[in-house]
Amino acid sequence: MNINLALAPLVSLIAGILILVAPRLLNFIVAIYLIVIGLIGVFGTGNFLR
């Protein structure tokens, strides 16, 4: 059985949980999320998995 886990939905899930737990971190979490998604878009997911 293969389990394929995409990186972007995982980051979204973690960011959502952190925002629920600590709403004051919203700006920081959104900034980190955008940076991570941008890096994934520029470099692709292949470089993160190797």
C-alpha cells in the first residue's frame, strides 16, 4: 500500500492547528506558510524529498 503525502496540505494543516491554538501567531504563521509554498513552487517538491 502506497501512501502519498503532499507537502502543501500538510503545511496547511499544521498552520491551521497553530492558528487555532495561538491566534496571536496568525501573521507569523501566514508569513511562514507563504514562504514555504513559494519555495515549493520555485524548487518543486523533488528537492525536499531527497
